[in-house]
Amino acid sequence: MRFVLSSILLTSLSFSDNLANSLTSQGFTGLINTPNAQVIKEGEAIFQYSNQKDNHLRNYDYSASMAEQENFLGGVGFLSSLELTARLVENQGRARDLSGNIKYKLPLEGKYLPNIAIGWQDLGGAASFYDNRYIVMDKEFDFLRASFGYGDSNNDFSGVRMNGFFGGVEAKILDGVSLLAEHDGEESHTALRFRTPKNWFSSGISVEGMIAQNLTEAETSFSINLHIPLSSSSSEKMSRYSSKNREPFLLKNRIKLSKSSTSEKSTPQSIQDELVSIGFENVQVGYYNKSIYIKLENAIFDHNDLDALGVIMGTILHNYNNEQHYIITLLKNNLQTLTMSGDITLCKSYFESQTKESEEKFRENLRFSRTFNEKNVRFATDKKNSSFFIPRLELSPALTTTIGTEVGLFDYLVGIRANAYMNLYDGLTISTMYEAPLFNSKNFDEGYVFAKIYKDRLDKRFVNAMLHQTVHLESMLNTVSIGQYQSDYLGLLNHFNFTSLSGEHAFNVKVGRFRNQKDKQDDVRDVYLGSYRYFYAPLDFFTEFSYGQYWDQDKGAMVAMKRFFGETSVSFYVKNTVKSYAGFEVSLPLTFRKIHKASSLGQIKGKKDFSYGIRTVVESPDNANYLNVTGGIFPKTDLELTSVYLNRDRLSSSYIKQHLNRIRESFLIYNGKEYN
């Protein structure tokens, strides 16, 4: 019997998957409390709740036993070798702390070399309960991974973890089940970790649990992890479309549609009618030499303009006659934003069969410009389906939250935000934003601290009412916004943007002045900000440096990093004004990928770039981290230039060439009967 059980165990060990990378109760990847040399999977977010107690916090009450402790953690695999995480601790009467961690895996590879990572726990901060810097290495041996490291803490508390040598072992006994043991330099722990099978949830989501035993203090704790991929990439989706069962069926229809167009000659009017029926606006079709020329405005594919390009190119492939090339000009509010052109045959070859060769030929053949001279275009149709004087309503949540403050663990004010706007003329838009509160936590009630700080948000209000005029010249855009801002202010904000054709370099300058119309005192806000942004296309990675004077008249600089994972962007920044702040922001579409086309009554949709972020003070002149909601705030209008006109700052040749899969995917999903 013992031999049979041993054989079963060894078999499961030999054929199990690699060990997973999971968050510890301290907020970095590793075992129970100690790190290993792994990082969160790139493009994945992990959220954790645990009730483990940090025993060194007992020092806050020498006569009382340890109270209950709650830990809320979250992190993201920002790069393949870099993870960034945050931790919120609630230990009533002893500590309430919001901290950030960073961990970097060194690029060492070799059969006999260990993995090595360095990290910083609770970096910065005026009040650091978990400060630690460490180096750790690990090595995997089939079903077992051993780690060993050294940490250094500046914390004066006794019983601090990882203040010296630490180490541990994780052994996988079944797929999704592992045993762990560690010594953190102060205490010894064991744990059982288990994970749901891969096919339990769609889109790669998984749930993980851990039951841990503190052998030194005889305490039991548990944690729950939620693993969420930030994006199902186009390449992953295309691999499904390229399966033997689906691809021939989809492409057979496409080829049949293309061939059928040769027996009945298409006209520019029929092409225009098809594009209008889909929902495109300001549509006009013509010819330029031996090229078919189409210019239009995307008002239905609300996640990404690349979806619109895929559908437009698919329409051309279904309807072209003897044309050799295509030219597509994208508009926004009837202003040119980008023109893309190429060979129809190469496009058809790539759409019919995605191979490395067809993709490379298609990519190399593409040509781009910010402005296309239409002097020699022979338009065969008038502009149809105008975007002017159509009311549009954009709905989104209005969130005001505070996390880990002196008065509460998590306080919130939740409302509804309605942004109504209408295009009046080329580049001219009128907009108004209205907010209504729905429900809130106790600290937002009348007489409590946040009711005083956010008094204006507790009532229904018109936030902004502005007129926006945008002009376009080559790679330059400029928007002047004038009107009511933040309910009580009247003023003007000018936003100038230069983005290179490749999208690699961008410069932004914002200058504005606002005067409070209700305050008897001379409340004038002068704001200005200059920034440079660099884009690295292979990783969809943005780095931005900025300096200026903010809304509260404080001056300072900011360094930010941002990555797109599909349609979700994650950014981290450090900002230095009167105080130094560190924070993160997540932006994602709260709308459908394809929305309903506008009617004469208007169009209703969600927000395509809803953002939520938190920040914390990492350094202040008095070395304290008191409640502070001001500083480092720069005004944004209802219709931000880079989001509205530049596809969330992604309308560039390098971004498009990097995401040809997305264009082809849109062609496969939406071309044909799916339009209706």
C-alpha cells in the first residue's frame, strides 16, 4: 500500500505544471511571508485578502494581546522582470498603513544558475511599519523550489521579519496544490496552498487559497488570491481564430464575399452606403490615381480605432474593383487625425492567411501621414452621415475614495456622472458634465471630516460647461477650452500637443487661468504644465516627464510610467511638489467594444477611458503622513485631447504596426452579417 501511494505521489509530481508565482501575506511574490526570486506574471494582476498578524506590531500596546488584523493587497506584473504591489493593513489601535513594494528579477539565465531578485518593501513613506530591502535567490528542482535570501530593515521594532537571513521551500504535491515551509529570520511557518484548475473560469482568471500556521506563535491564518489577466491579447485571440475548426469557415465566407463583388461591380456610392449602415460618420469616398480613397469618422468602435480600420479594410476587400491601393483617412470631429495607405493585394493576402511572411509584407508596405492633401482626390460622393448636431451622452461612475487615512480604512462617495456633448463644426464641441451622488460611507455624512473636504460633491451639480475648439496642423493639435470649471470657476485652458508620426515622441503644453465666481476673495488659479512623453512600441510602454504649476498653485515635477495591456492601462508615478507622492492609476473602457450607432435622437454610451487611482505621501517636510487631498492636481477637461483625437495616445504608425493582429481580428469578428 505504501508503495502504491508513493508511486501515485511521484507520478503527480513528475507530470505537474511549473510552480505558480503567488503573492505572500507581505505583498510580494514568494512563499508565506518571505520572497522568492520570481515576479508576478507580466500583464497579470493579483488581489489578496489575508488575516495574518504581524507580531512586531504588538509593541504598540505592551499589556494587550494581539488584536485582529486585516491585510488587503494588490499587485501587477508591469514588466516580465518587474512587479509593483501595494498593501493596506488595518490593525485597530496599532496600525493603519498603506505601503508600496517593488521587486526586480535580474536577467540571469542558465541551467545551473539560480534566479536572483532584489526588492524593497514599504518603499519611502513618512511612517514605515514594514520597511525592508532584500536580495533573494531561488532554484527549481522539478516539483520543488528552494529560496534563500538576506534582508535589512531600518525598523526599530523588535520581531521584524527578514532582518537578516531567511529561506524556505515550496513543494508541489498535485497540480494546483503545494506545501510550503519557511523561516523569516524571526518566526517559522508552514502552509498549504491550493489553486483552482485552469478551466474553471474564463479569460484566465483563477482563485488561490492558503492556510498557514505560525509555528513560533501557534497562530493560524488564511489568505485568498484572485489572479486576473489584464488583457486577452490579440495574438492569443487570433490563435483561437486560426484553429483548424474555425479559420477555414470564417475565411471561406470572406473570400466568397470578395469574389462575388467581381460579378457585380461595386460603386463608390455602394461602398459609402455600406460604411454608413455600419455606423461610420462623415463618410466620403473617391479616387486618388489608382487608389480608392475613403475618409470617415469612427463613432461606433469605442475601445480602439484599430477595430474601425479592420472593418474599413474588410469593406474595401469585399467591394474593390480594379484599384491597386487603398487610402484611409480617419477623422475626429471632421478633422484629419491619421491617414494609412497600402497595397490591396498584400492586405488581402494577410487577412486571408496570417503567416509570418504575409504579415511582414503587409507591415512593410503600410504608409502613414498626419495630414493628407486632398487636392487631387476625385470624390465620387458627397459627405454623408454628418457627426454635427448629434447629442451624445457618456455615462460613468463618479468615485471619490480615501484609503488608509487617519479616520478610516476605506471611505467612499459613489455617484453617477453624465457627460453630454455635441459637435457643432470642424473641431468645435460644446460639452457639459453633471454629477449626482448616490451613496457614501459614514465619514462623508454631514458633520464628518470628508463632508467638509468634499462638500461640493455631496450635492447634485453641474461640474463643467465648456466650449472646445481644436485645430490641426500636420502633427500638431491645439484645443482651447473655455467656460465653467469645477462648478465655481470660470476660465480658459489651452492644450497644445505634438505627437510624431511614429508616436515615439510627444510634447504637451497646458496653460490655463480660472477665477472663482462665488468666492469674494480673489481666488485665481494659474496653471501651466509642460511634458515630454516617450513611447516604446514593442511593450506598449510610455514614459513621461513633466513640470509645472498645479491647481493648488504648488509647483513641481512628475515622472510616470504607463503600459497598455490590451485596452487596460496601468500607470505608476512619483510626483514632487510641496510633498512627494507616489501613486498608480488604472484606466479601462466601461463601454462595449462596438456600440450602437447614433440616431437622429443621439447616442448613449459608457466612458472609454474610465480611470481610478490612489496615491500616498512618501516624503513631507515635517516627516509626517497626515490626511492630505490637495497638491499635484492638474485640471482635465471633459474631452481630453489625446484621448479624443489620438485614440488614448495610441494613434500612431508604430502602434498600428505592432498590433496588426487587432486589425485582422476585427475584420474576422465584424465583417459580414455581424454588422447588424
